[in-house]
Amino acid sequence: MTETSSSPSATNTVRLRSAVAAVVVALVFGGIAGFYIRGLHHFSAPQGSPLQPAANRPAASLPAGFTRLAPRSFGNWTLACVQGPKGGKQCDLVMPVIDGATKKTVLKLLVTRGPQGKPVLSVLTPPDVVLPEGLTLVPGSKPAIKIAFLRCGPGACQALLALDGATSAALGGADALQISYVGAGGHKVGYKVPTTGFSDGYAAWQTESPPLAQQPATP
């Protein structure tokens, strides 16, 4: 039988990164996707409002010892990172969708890591959606991708898509992404979103925010 051991320093690193990830999840889902807690008034906020990715928010909104890093732009996407007190960090790739006429945020796209560390794309929409119809993504000339809404709250609804290799390649190879859903009264709502920079941004996000190492098994 082969016995596997883990050094204290490696275990401490895993714990630190887990702590940073937990803080970022709290910041991101408390600020950007926290509609199920207090609603998302950013759907009526103009472009340039204080509601920004976690790494762009005021330092006062971060727990003691955590620091927001300078955001990096990749076309229409922004890589937003938060660093922990001992150097660990967590990043998310974010893109708001602004209505050209009203200058209001109508959608938010967020690439982050799911509970098992897998890449996921979170799409936030206004709350007036027909949930059973789900949300449809069409990356360029590729086939449509149908995803289900995960949850809704007073201010927004969230749909979640696992980003496997084929899906991320389709997004990276498209100049634009068609996003549509069925709104209240059966009215179809759709937006054609330029996705310039996704491939470079996604590669940078994977480098800056690798999956958390697995904790050693407890005998």
C-alpha cells in the first residue's frame, strides 16, 4: 500500500488560497451577484457607477489584510483580482453589458470557479424572466447553447454554464455572443454582445486563478 503525505507548508498554502477564494466569492456574489440577498440595483445604474468587479471596488469594502489588485483589460473583458494577506489571490473575468440608448447595465457576464474548482460562466439578467425557458447563448456561427436559470431574487436572475474546452473555444472564436431569454409577458429579449478579448482574458484568468489544490485525504 502506498502512503501519501502532505507537508505543512503545502497544507497552509491550500488553506490560504481557500480563504482567499471564500473572501472573493463573498465579495463577488455579495456585490455583483448578490441579488438573492439584497437585489441588484445595478440594472438601473448608469455606466461608471460604483458597482464594479470586486477588484475595482473601494479598498474599504475589503476585509482587513485583503488588497484589490490593478484590473487588467482584455478587449471587452476585465480581469479583477483580490490578494490575501499572505499573498494568495483569486481572480474573476468580468464583462458588463451596457444598453447603448439608456447607458444602463442590462446583463453581467462573470467567469469564475465553481464549487469543485471548475470554470463556470455566470450570466446575470433582470428579474422579469420566464424561468422555464432558460437562457440561450449563440457564440458567432456556432450552435446555440441552452442553459437553465439557477436562481432569482428581487433584483436579478442568474444562469450558470460550465466552461469546458469546447465551450470556451466557441466563445473565444466568436466576434460576438447573442444572448436571449423570454421576459415577462412572453416577450423575447435579446442582445448581441461583442466578446473581443475573451481568449486572452480567459487564458490570463486561468493562469492567475488556477484550481485550488485538493486537500489531502483524512485517514
